[in-house]
Amino acid sequence: LQNVRIDPSSISFQMWKDIPVPFYLSLHFFEVLNPKQVLSGGKPVLRQRGPYVYREYRFKTNITFHDNDTVSYLEYRHLFFQPHLSNGTEDEYIVVPNLMMMGAAVMVENLPGYVKFLLSGALAALKQEAFMNRTVGEILWGYDDPLIDAINNIVPGLLPFKGKFGLFKDFNNSDSGLFTVNTGIKNISQVHLVDSWNGLKQVNYWRSSQCNMINGTAGEMWPPFMSPTSLQFYSPDACRSLTLVYEQSGHFQGVPTYRFVAPKTLFANGTDYPPNEGFCPCMQSGIQNISTCRFNAPMFISHPHFYNADPSLVEAVEGLQPNKEQHGLFLDVHPMTGIPMNCSIKLQLNLYMKRVPGIVQTRQIKPVVLPVLWFAESGSIEGSVLKQFYTNLVLLPTVLDYLQYILLGLSVPLIISAAVLLAMRK
């Protein structure tokens, strides 16, 4: 118990501080093969590109212990492209939706007509189209877009940023917010549970207190002696707490594990699963509207390829083949310590596209939730860390268990002999 709490003297502290597990971020883009047809009202035809793989290094800074059995920290992520693991390079061009333009079009749909007129004129002057052909590196890490300044001039405050735009621009070389978690020094059952995030006991993105709750851990470790039921963690990327459910027991490299997976209700809409009503306004089950935590842009998250989602989402486009093996997420956790042994967390980013009256560039686009990319953050304990883990938590307990029975077996004849001698004396 002492070695799984967050304490500089514990064995797991260094693992918690500088995660030794090699993490990889794998990205898959959905290239639009028929952009002209989509502008005329046709069904989008998609082709998956990638993966584009990055080695991910995580480490904690600003570690501050508090008197109330908590510790605060910032965790940074550094990503490095891995050409030998990737199917493509960052210099490759891909046709994807013009995220800035299409997002802005939907965002101004209910504003006065003159705003849409000005935006449409600016789009024409800047030669902006509904689809763009850019490199993987530009889409991910940012590109200069004069449209950003134009939008900020037309509708001040619509975009809370300036300069470059990239889907993962703020993901690399940045922290995931100030976490304050329980150390478990006084109460081991509370170890790793989040006390606050960025000073908040709950977020304010959603429409119900239940959906705004910050539950579980930060997603790295859990309290020891886990039960085969469920686990929770708060994800800043998803802007909410996620609950995974127990699926089965197993082993990873000889270490016993519990596997936890996403329930079908994770991204269900409020109609199919009433507790999720607070995440609405909703569309079909299987996608979650994250516009409230993404600058009101019409963005949705889901499982890759709309796995576990309403079939109508898959049928609205061509090129998706959802299946559990490739697109389901999982966590394999050692139940005695609460330490993950093997994991793969997968999410898909989608853009809601439609024709917006007054914005000429949206042409005749039919309403569709269009997949843009999906990613997997994967990692597993290996090497010397795995060897130490196996020796201390599997091999030694097994030896001690056998030794217990051996000693018990040896003690039986002694007990019988002692009883016989005692009877003879009487």
C-alpha cells in the first residue's frame, strides 16, 4: 500500500512523475475523394490515410504537495514523428473539409443576414472553398490563414485565437491543465482520485450537474484492490469524465489484469440514455456534441468509424467499416495496484457540415457529420519496468503462497507428534 501512494518514498512515485511507458499517438485522416459532388449534394466518399505515428513523452512539473492529502501538478506532452512506424509523411497532401470556413459558416447561421453577407464576401476575396488540400503537418500543427483575421474583424469574439490554426496545435509541447489529486497517504482508497482540475470541482460545459462532475482519476492510475465493475477518469480532451465498464479478466505478459471497455451508452444521446441529456443538444446516438468546449464550433467526438453509433451515421458516408478490434478502446489494469499494463484510448473528431443560407461557398451541401480524423493513444509496460513489476507483484507473492502451504504441510506432522507425546505423558 505504501508503494502505490503518491509519495517521493514510494516505488511507484518515479513512474507517476516521469511515465516510463512508451506511449504512441497514431493518427488516421479521412480524405474526401469527391469534394465537387459533395458541394452538389452528393454523399461524401472517404478514404482512410495513415497511420501517422508519434512517440509521446509525458512528464510532470510544478509538483506541489498540500496539507489536505493532495498534490497538484502540470503534465506536459512532447510528440516526435516516427517515420518508420508511419504509413506516410507529414509532407503528404490530403483533401479534407476547410474546418475554419465550414465551422464559421455554421456558427454564424443564426446571426443577421448582413454578417453572413460580409463573411461570404470575405471568403470569396480570400478564395476560400469548402474543402482544402493541405499537408498532414499543416492540418495538425498549424498553418497561416488570413480567414482568421477576417472572421475576427467581421464577428469580434467569434474566434478566441489569432495566428495559425491547427487541429493539434495546442496538443504538442503543452500541458493538460492543473490537476490536483489525492495522494493516498492518509486514505489509500482515495489515491489518484481528482480533487480539482484548473481549480474547478466541476466543469461548466454541460447542462446538468451530473454531466459537469469531475469523477475518477486523471487516467493514469487508479486506487488499489479494484473490483470488476467500472472505472472513471476525467479527460480534458473530451471535456468530461468517462466511465468504462469491466469486460473480462486476463493476463498481460503474465501479470493478471482486468479489461475495461467503453459501454454502448458512452456517447448515446439523451433519448436512448437519459443521463446523457445534459450533454445535448444531441443528434444521433454515438456522437457527442463538444461545441461548448471547442469555441462553439460544430464539432463532435465519437468512436472511430462511428463504432457503436447509430447506423445512419455510417450510411451517410462511404468508406467506413466499424469493428471492435480496430476501433474499440480498452484499458488493461492490474487490479491489485490499479496500474494500467496495456491501453489504447481511441477517439474520432467529426465536423458537422451543411448548406448555410447566405454563405455561397456552402453550395448545396447536405447536412452530414463528416469524420475528419481518428486517433489512438496507446502504451504498455515493457522492459525493466515490466520485469520489476512481474517479480514484485506476481512471482514473489506466488512463491510466498507456495511457501505458506509447504510450511503448513511440514507443521502437520510436528503438531501430530506433539499431540501424541502429550497424550503419552497423561
